[in-house]
Amino acid sequence: MVMGIVNVTSDSFYDGGRYPTETDLLKRCENIIAEGGDIIDVGAVSTRPGAQDVELNEEWRRLDKALGVLRKHFPDFIISVDTFRSDIAQKAVENYSVDIINDVSGGSFDDRMFETIASLNVPYILTHIQGTFSTMQENPVYNNLMEELIRYFSERVHRLHRLGVKDVIIDPGFGFGKTITHNYEILRRLSDLKIFDLPVMVGVSNKSMIYKLLETDARHATNGTTAVHTLALLGGADILRVHEVKEAVECVKIVSNTDTIWNLYSNIDIVSAPGSL
């Protein structure tokens, strides 16, 4: 599945401030749907390293406006809310029947989050993070990266299940307290997370792990993002959280049909086919 990102913020690293009006917001969401996206993920707080803190009331003011528009025009589409606050999660579900809560803090920023998710009975995206938004990229260190991620998810998934949360999606948190080396180690060993038999979401779209390696910037990281998405899908990713939906949908289509495509064309004599060279 492909989750299209909608940031109703002014300072997100890629698309902050791009949807200031209802018309802009609707156009973005219409494009996500038209290009084959399965989920719209709405966030009102930037989670980039060093991002400014946003008060709870301001986060809800932004979400309240955006969710009202989306539910009016797309009443049956799957909507996720990107928040680390249990109060926001509760308001979003109770007021707008939001389908999924996407918590980049993995419950570590709000000790009421897990209990709230259990009471709301909605799917929960559990993300790994080391540190806070202001500190996570200062000097992230792991003794054994994948072992620590698996221990982190094991403990939290157990707590969620014990509380009665039925649907948990895990996200290794690319860029959330990881160096570029850490990020590519997770990508290389993404299949290790299938030990939980839970859906895995990957959010690498246009991030610094891609554009710094390519010596470019976020705006010019589309091709690199597609390459990383391909590796993630081959490693077992179930959901791609993306800015550029069309490219991600095409990537999913090709990777998921690789066997069919190979079988279809493997019997063609490419050398003797007219114009093949």
C-alpha cells in the first residue's frame, strides 16, 4: 500500500507551507487518490530534526480544519493522523472517524498513548525513535542496531497486545535517531522485522539518507527515493509512506509483479526479435 503525506505545517522539510488554503489541500488529496494512493496521512507538527515545538491547541487547530475538509470531500477514504499526543489521537478519531494513528514516538512522548489507542480500537503505527526531535540526530549510537530495534518493538508490541490493541504496524523510523549508516543497515536487514508477523511501514521519501548520499537536496531525490523504495519492498515492506505517490505506486506495481513479468517475457527470443537491438 502507498500512504500519501499531507503536512499542514509551515516548516516540514519537504512540503511545509504548500497547502495554506482549502483548495490547495483538496488538490493535494485528489492527486494522492488519482495517482493510486491508498491512505492519506495528515500531520500538523513537523518531525524533522530540530523542528520547532507546536502546542497541543495549535496542532489540533490545524488538524481540525484539515480533517473537516477531508471528511467532507472524501468520507470513505482511509485517513491516518500523524501525532504523538494521545489527546489529539482521541479527538481525531472521535470527531472525524480517523482510521489510523501514526505515532513517530512509539508511545515514548506520551505515556497515555497506548491506553488511548486501545480504547479507540484503531490501527496504530508504532515507530522506533532514539531521543527527541531536538536531540535525535546529535550523536545516535547503538551497540547492536537490529537487536535493539527488535527488543524495542518486542516490548511495545507486547504491551499493546496486552491492552487489547489488535492492529499494530511497525515502522523502523528511518532518520529518527539514526546515522546514514544506521539507515542503510536497517534497509539491508529490513526482513529481520518480519519476525513479528506484522505489517512493516517504511518512510524514507526524499530524506537526507538519500539526498546526502547523492549530494543533492530533498527536491531532487525522487529517483533515489524510488531506488530505496524498491529495496524496501524486496525486503518485505508492506506500506510506503511517500511524498510522490505516482512514482511509489509504479514501483509497487513493478516489484509486486516481478515474477509475472519475468515469466511473460522469459520465453521471448530477444536477440532475434525485430528491432530488439
